[in-house]
Amino acid sequence: MKTRNLTPHAIAQELGDRIKAVRLNANLTQKSLASKAGISLKAITNAEKGKSTLESIIAILIALEITEQLDFFIPKQEISPVQLMKLKGKERQRATSPEKNNNQEKDSSTW
């Protein structure tokens, strides 16, 4: 799926379509998937329409036994060696805004 030019709504609908296809390939009804996932039938219906909560999506992925797909969806991000040096070995907790960085660079370069 090329998502670069799609709206969030279109991407959510595409994910819903894919969940439905996996469910049908597994020969599960919406009701049986809801029972297996421990969520309501309405949650399954909403997920297949692209209108779901993250927790419902995760419950569905677990029930469909396709959670390994999450590694492709959002790969685990490793901290770069440069960032690690800047942070002196600590884990990064916050991001800084570009405007703040630009102001700091401007202030530090003046005499």
C-alpha cells in the first residue's frame, strides 16, 4: 500500500479491509473473532470500517495470530550512536522543537 498521498481516513479504511480479509481467510465470523479477541462485535465491525481504537486493533491482531506484523508496521527504533553521545548514555525522553534548536544555534553563534 502506498500511503504517502493517502489521508488518515483512507489508511484506516485500508487497514480495516485487510483485517476483514485476514478474518475471512481464517474462516471466522465477526462474532467468533469478537469472542476470541475478547471485544465486542461492534468493535470488530468498527475495525473493519477503519474506525477502531488501538487496543481493539491489537486485540484483533492477537486473536488472528498476526502480531508479528507489528514489526513491519512500526519497526523498533534504535538510538543512533550520535544521539547516545549527546545524551551521555541516558535514554531520550523528549523531543525538542525545531524553532527552539534554531534559536539556540543563533544565540550561541553571536559574540
